[in-house]
Amino acid sequence: MTVRTPRQARSSAGLERLLQSAEEVFAEKEFSAATVAEIAARAGYTVGAFYARFSDKAALLKTLEDRIYRTVEQVLDARTAALATGQATPGEFLRAAVEDSVTVYRRHRGGLRALVAQAREDGELRERMRRVNATTIERFAEALRAHPGGVRHPDPEVAVEFALVLIGSTLRETILFSDTWTVPRRIDDATLARELSRSVITYLGLPE
């Protein structure tokens, strides 16, 4: 599994088009059913141009994985810093974090769908995702625990971890796999973020 790093701006733009094309294709069909030819064609490239960048689809997916995780880390850095410096209350921190998560899930729906599906078959990918999730949960929990007047649930440690599982599971079902999840009506992203935030803030006992 090999990824060739672009050296020029034009080359970087080509890489971005291939990654965006892959996200779009993965949002429409399973990773295993997506072909290199259709990913390349949607980006306006030949199959040869694809293989000039990636050794195979798995290498492309690993690049998407790394980029998504970097995005999540950058967002978490900014939100925890705001909480630590008093620029946000715990409730504001959580609300902003949920809104960010909805945006990331929507923007990278194809890549995340592919990663979740492939993790069921790929033990190494599954372990990487487990480590990232564990780190994210711990950083999130530490940020809330360190804030005076934060979580008022009787068991804060368990509550924060469960709240993050609730957020992740809800976004996975309503955004990544909405086509397999029956709901009375389609929930738009703004409503999803608002109601999910409200539910978790109330559950944790965070002051508004």
C-alpha cells in the first residue's frame, strides 16, 4: 500500500480532486463495489493517473483516514483550548463540538462510511480507529472534568464516555448510514446538532 506525495501545487490539486471524487463515490456505494476507474473518471483523470498517486484503493482510503483524523484533532484542539481558557462554558463547548462533528461527518460522509465498513474486515484499521476514538474520548473527558462546575451527573466519568458514544452512534446512523435507518422524517443537520446537543447537555447536567 503506497501513496506518492505530490511535490508541486498542480500535483497537489490533482490529489485533492481524486480524494474528493473517492469521497463522492464511497458515499454512493460500498468501498468494495467502487472501482478505480470510476473514481479516476469522476475526478477527470485516467486510471494511470490514479496509480501514479496510489498503489491501490486501500492506499487512497488510508490517505482519507489520515486527513479526517487530522481534521478531528485540529477541531478538538481549538474547542478544548477555548474551554480551558474560559472562552467557552462546558455547555458551549459541547454544543460547538457537536456542531463540528456534524459538519465533519457530513463533509467526509463517503470516507467515513468506507472506513467503518472496512474496519469490520481489516483488523489493523479497526485497531487504529479504536485508538483514535479512545484518545478523543479521553481528551474530551479531561477537558470537562478540569472545568469547575462542569458535569453534574452522579457518575461523571461513565457519563462523559457514554455521551460521546451517544454522539458518535447517532451521527453514524443519521448521516453515514441514513439510507438504512428508518426515521419518521428526514432530520436536517442544524436540527440534528441542536437536539443532540440538548440531549447530551441535559444528560450530563451541564449548566447552559
